[in-house]
Amino acid sequence: MIKKRLVIGVSGASGAPLAIELLKCLKPYKDYIETHLIYTKSAKQTLQQETNISLEEFINMADVSYDCDNIGSAPASGTFKTIGMIIVPCSMKTVAGIVSGYSDNLLLRTADVTLKERRKLVLVARETPLSSIHLRNLYELSQLGAVIIPPMVSYYNNPKTIDDINHHIIGKVLDQFDIDIENFNRWE
Ligand SMILES: Cc1cc2nc3c(=O)[nH]c(=O)nc-3n(C[C@H](O)[C@H](O)[C@H](O)COP(=O)(O)O)c2cc1C
């Protein structure tokens, strides 16, 4: 079976543990899904600030990873087939870059390609409070076909830990690609 490629962009918004949770949840699907990781310079900082894992350990969780400065990498081209892209967490700077088509790094270029090829683009956009600029940009991206999933807490599933909260958010994100993760509490 040919594996499907899924691009995972990680930017410098708060929420690096969500990117780790996403890569963990995709592990059982390694025979079907190939993960392609692109992380920004600021993401390295938040990873260090918010988690206990090293950049090397993080990179090793993905099948392939790319230097965000290398604009000539494979995902920069629409001919590189993928099932879409998830940016988790997605900063407001990256949101602004995508909505204006300002593709000055590999993550932004790949998001641009994802939209132009009409592939699924999921943004786990994180900031609080949201300014009118943020809201306008997110609205425009939604109109352009991106799916906006802010990392909001669900209470109905009675989360006990931050891991529970993260797991539920990632369950919602992967639902967008019809990927069912274990122990995802759906409302029945
Ligand atoms: C610890 C930390 C937390 C941050 N949290 C956020 C955030 O939640 N949302 C956001 O839009 N920017 C946040 N920032 C600021 C971004 O990192 C900054 O705007 C950066 O330029 C984003 O670049 P990137 O989108 O290329 O990663 C944070 C920065 C740091 C150091």
C-alpha cells in the first residue's frame, strides 16, 4: 500500500505539546500515513520552553523533517502529493503570512501550496485574546477553505489532565482527515 503524506507544520505559538501529541497519535498509522514535519525558528523556542523533549527527539517522531529556511524542499511544490497540512500550533504571524500569500519560509510556502492545490489545510490557531486583525485573518482563511480549530478545552468529556485535554484537541484535528485515534471520547 502506498502511504499518504501528511504535512505537519509547527510554528511558534504556545502549544508545542499539541504537536507532540499529534505525532504520537499518528504512530499507530505509520503503515498508512507518512509524516512530513516543518518547524519554524520560533517553534524551536516554544518546544524548549514548554516541553521536556529535545529538538532531536521531536524531529525523530516524524518520518521526514525539513529545514524551514530551505524553500527548495519537496513540500514547496504542488507536484509533491499530500493529503493536506496541519499547522499545530499556528501563530498569528503565520496566520497573517498565509492569508496574505507572503511565503517567505517553507512552512508558509507549503500552506500556500496546500491552498492553491485545494488540499485540506487545518490551522490550530492559538492566541488569546484575539484582536480584530487576528479575527479578520482567521475569517478570511476560513472563507478560503482552511479549517480553523483553536485549541479550546472541551469539558463534556471530563478531562483530568492536560494530556487528556491535548488528546481531545488532536482527536478533533485528525477527524478532519478521517483518522480515528484511540480513547477519543465522542459525544454519544
Ligand atoms: C513562549 C512563547 C509563546 C508564544 N505564544 C504565542 C501564541 O500563543 N500565539 C502567537 O500568535 N504567538 C505567540 N508567540 C510569538 C511567536 O512566537 C512570534 O510571533 C513568532 O514570530 C512566530 O513566528 P512563526 O509563526 O514563524 O513561528 C509566542 C512566543 C513565545 C516565545
